[in-house]
Amino acid sequence: MASFFKALISFIQVVLLSFGLIPVSYEVDYGGDDYIAPVVNEALYLVEDGQSEYYIVSADEPDACIQTAVSDLQTYLAKISGATLPYVTESDLPDGAKAIYVGETAKTEALGKDLDAVFEDGFYLTSDGENFYIVGEDSRGTLYGVYTFLEEYLGVRWFTPKLEVVPENKDVVIDKALDRLVEPSFAVRRNACEYSSDAYRAKMKTNVSFYYEAEEFGGAMTFVLWDVTLDRLVPDSLFAQHPEYFAQLEDGTRTTDHVCLSNPAVLQIAVANARTYIENCEYKADHLHIGQKDNSNYCRCANCTALYEKYGALSAPTILFTNALADALDEDYPEFTFTFYSYLETEHPPKDLSLRCNDNVVPVLCGLHHACRSHSLTECGATDEQQTGLDEFMNLYGEHEPTIAEDHKVWVALADRTYIYDYTINFLFTQQFHSNFGTMQETMKYMHDIGITGYVYNCGDGHSAAFNELRNYLLCKLQWDVNADVEYHMMDFMNAYYGEEAAPIIKEILDIQTAQIAATAHSFDFDWHYQSGYYPVHIIIKLDNLWDKALSANVTNEQLFNVETASLSWEFFKANQFLGEYNLANPLRGQANEDLYDAFKAHNIHRISSFSLIPEKEDINFFFTRPIEW
């Protein structure tokens, strides 16, 4: 009975918020430290009035990555200032010449910087009062140093793979006393937004490609096998003769949905197949992943069940199996890292902490798949599994156990390295506003602070999800620096992408939706239309007016196209909620829906869900259906 009244009170609170009878604050703190622009106390002119005395210098035998760093530095300096600085190797530098040194050279060694102590991909930007040095702990760190210099000191921006901004300035100036060490928050960073390339990923300082070496960009973390892999290590074709290799269900039958990881024969088969894949891999890779199929039909055989009970978690056989696979392959492939998914039934870590991962075994934690995105991960604790009936309202304002956050702490204690696999859009309806802007910085900082070493995104690759370009840009910033000023980077992006007149209007829209959803609903990676927040009538009218204002702003044609594309998220919400011109009482609602369909197609949106393309127009009854039913 107490639970019922608690849920009822929460329900009443949501109703009052939804009808505007309890005010909602639309002041959103997106997190991060305040942005501080580089300061020049005493000017050192690398270029002055379009002229330069400087050379760009590398070691005598630069690798492919240093060559990229030199080339891009030279190219962008010329674009900015009009001055093309000559490039020479160190032996050919004229005596007494001023130089920008790129990467390790004899000259940089004299600086006395302990590069071995620099975190992976970190770098120094430093000056001796006459020369300027960009030097990383390795070549990739140096390349990232070049891109950081161009971006933070000279104003170059790579907002999307298609939107680059290069300012013009006849003077290129740094502070004579510049001496800055820059290190990333996470050693492993991945974000591959739509139209990405190796070059763009490098400019955004992400170092995971999964399948491409990208040596000219310093190399990338690549996998021989990634994602669902057990079906290749233990093929389903073995089931006919050896059903015991596969999962036993509660009724005693066997299924290929999962593999029986406690069976010694399964390990030997997987080791043999892994060797074959490694030897036949056509690109340089040093990771192999253990990934189960996307279901929860895990094995209930006696041996697996005993391991579950012994270690206190369904993840135990996966850890033991991956450790054993790594041991079997370590002698022949000592450089390899073996990763495994902590996903679905394997999300929870063992309670027996004596079961640790080998030093070359890394869990990839997927628990954020279930986490609420509109509230703090460490305070809310809500998961998508709890959102049914009265539990949804009770959970919204009740006290929660942040089990996902606590699980991650335990996983960190069980492994030397731990990677997060995060989900950043609403995969059920990609055009629905996904309310994670207000929590992404806090979540990533928490992960960094507890010791997570890598952050890998499934950011809607290939999807035209609502505000995905902005989201991907911010995610890259936070992967590199969890303390990045989110609002600064948000406005920086929107001024260029939407236009300076439209940007503050769209920012106000984001503030309202982010705050309203946080006040009235949880937000998950698989949200239905009714889970996108509850808005009082006057706020719906206000949002309509704001979008009209943004669409009427004085911006370029390209920026207007981007504003129009973003506005479709709000139209999608209204159409699914029967609001405005999509109301059932409107005899023209069929035409309004058809116009929305045409607008999606005109703005290159061919799916409004990750799981299917929008059907052909003749297959849709626009009057009787909503977009969620297309």
C-alpha cells in the first residue's frame, strides 16, 4: 500500500509539472569547467603580416604520421595567414634559423621533457622564446598536438566531416613562455559519425577505427574480430553434431543463441579459429573480441550454473573463457589484447573479487544501454527495465540504487583496463529528441574518475538522428577532456552549423526540452514517443514559436537546411502526440503527415528508426497513422 501511495504522489507531481502548475527551471548546467582562451602575455610571431622567418622541421626520417602532421600544419598555416612555411628535416635546417619543431628531434630532446611519463596520445606545446615545439609521447600524440594548436590557438574547427572553418589572420602568434602539457582523459576514444574518414577521426583525436590501420594518422586500435564474434569462433554449423557446445535452456533443450563457455572443447575450437582469423587478417590488428549474440538465452547447464553460483554473477564463465583464450594465444601473440562484452546477462560483475581479468583482457561495459539519460547516473539509478505501470512514476521521484554506476566501479577493480561502450541516440526512434545533453559530461567525468580507461561510442553511425552532428562533436570533446566546457563548445558549433542568428534560439529550445524531460520523465536509448517528456500547452506554443523564429533567421542556405533538419525532431514529436496540425480533429492532418514525410526525404532522412527504412509513400495511410507506425 505504501508503494501505491508513493507512486500516486509521483504521478500527481508529474501531472502538475506537465500542466505547468509546478514551474520547471529551464536553466540547464551542461557541465564542465569554464572555457579559458589561450593568453598571449609576450608575443612570439610565427607569422607576421603574412610573412614568416620560420621553418617547419621534423626528424631526418619521419614516419608517415609525422609527415601528415607536418603537411597539415603547413597547409593550414598557409590557409590562415597566406604564408607557406618551408619544410626541412633537422639535418637540412640552416644554422641559426627559427623553427617549428614537429615531433621528436635532437632539439626537442634538449628541452628535457620526459615524454615517457606522458599519458598515451599526450603532447607538449612549448616555446623556448624563439622556437616553437609540438612534440608528443609518440607520433600520434604529435599529430594531435598539431590539431590542438590549430584549433585552440588559431581557431580552426572541424565541426563535422563536411563543415570545416578556417579563419584568416595575417598574424600567427603564441606566447613566448608557452609551456603546456596536454593529455587525454581516456586512452581509448572512438566516435565515427556519419561521413567520417580516418582524417576526420584524427582531427577529432579519436583513435579507434575497429578495422582500419590509419598509419598515416598514427595508427588506430583495430580488431581482428569485433562485436558479435562467438558465432565465428564457435560456428553454429557445429550444432548438428555437437549440441553440447551450445547453450542449454531451462527446459533442457539446446540452442545456438549462446555458446556453452564452460565446455573445454568449446575453448579449444575457439582458440583454433582465433588463430586462423589472426593469421588471415589482411590489416594490422592487435585486438580480438569475445561477443555473444544479442539475446539472453544463456547457458543453464550444470557446469555453467555452478560457476554462476560460485562467483555470484552470470559474467563468470565469460571472464574465465576470455582469460583462458588469452592464455592459449599469449605466447604466439604477446601484443594482443582480448576484450569481451559485459552486456545483457553478463552486465553485472562477479561478487567474488578473486576472479580477475588477465592483464591482457579488457571488459567492454555496455550497462549504460539501460541507464536513464535525463538524470545523474550516480543519483537516479533508473533503468529501462523498471519503466512499467506505476513503477515508472514511483521510480521518477523515488530513491534509487545506482546499480549501473556501482557495477562499473567493481569492474574497474577487476581489470587493469576497462572500456565503456556507450549508446548516444534513441535507437527506437532516431528522430525523437534524445535528452542526454545535460548528463553526458557528468557521466563521462564519473567514468574517468573511477578509472575507466576507454570510451567507445555507438553514436548512430550512418544515422541522421536528431541533433546527432552536435552530439557527436560534443562527445569527441568530452572523450578528450571530461572537463570540457560543454556549453561553450555547443554554442561554438551551433553558431557555425545553424548560423549566429538561429543558434541562440535553438539553444533555448534544447534548454527547454532537456529541462522538461528531466522534470517529467526518464530518458533511455530505446524510448517510445510518449517517453519524450510531457509539456504544458503554453510550452508547446512557445516551442512552436521558437522554431518559427529559428526558421526565419538570417542565415546561409546551408545553415537553413540544417535548421530545417533539426526542426523535424519537434514535428516528429507533435505528429506522434496528435498535436497542432496533426490533431485527429483536423481534417487536413493526413496532408500534414504527408508533408512531414516529404520533409524527411527532402532532408536526406530515410529512416526514423534504426531498425527500418521509411516505407514508400503509397504504402502509408497518412490520416490514420503516425510516424511511429510508418
